[in-house]
Amino acid sequence: MSKLFWDHLIAFETLELDIKQVINAPEELDEMRNLIDEILHHRILGIIFDHLPEEHHEEFLNLFHEAPFDTKLINYINEKSGKDIEVVIKMEADLILTELTGDIKKR
């Protein structure tokens, strides 16, 4: 998993504990982590694009592509959207993790 500017907003520790209770094989753990990372990536980008005016999408994508770890991207989104995107991302991430935790525990 590469470091992304929103990683500090996501409670990975809790999810990791839930995963390890269900999955023991290292290759399955890696596969599950990658799947979760992909789900978070797509849903969080979707949320960002929902809040960021369309005329800024291409510029954001260029900035994100150049430095996906740069926490200044939060400032960029806040400025262009007029929203506190950290709050929005945190709420969405918590929802996603709750859904995933429920799915994992059903396994």
C-alpha cells in the first residue's frame, strides 16, 4: 500500500485486528489488505470528486498523481470546495470500515 494524503484519517488498526481474527494465511491477509485499500481508494476519491467543483478535477488529479502523499492536497480541496474535506473523508472512511468489519466478521 502506498501512502496517501488521507491515511491519517482512517482507523486501520481496528480493521487489522478484525481481519487477523478471521484470516490466518499471509497471502490471504495481503489480498484482503489490498482489496480494502482499493475499496477505500475508490470511495474516498469519489467523495472528493463529489465535493470538488468539476472545473478543479483535472488539476486535482494532476496534483494527486504527482504526490499522492502530500497532505497539502487537503488544503487544496478545502479551498476549492469550501468544505472541511477531512471531516467528510473521516466520516466516509468510518462508514466503509464499519461495513467491511461487518462483512469480515460474517466470514
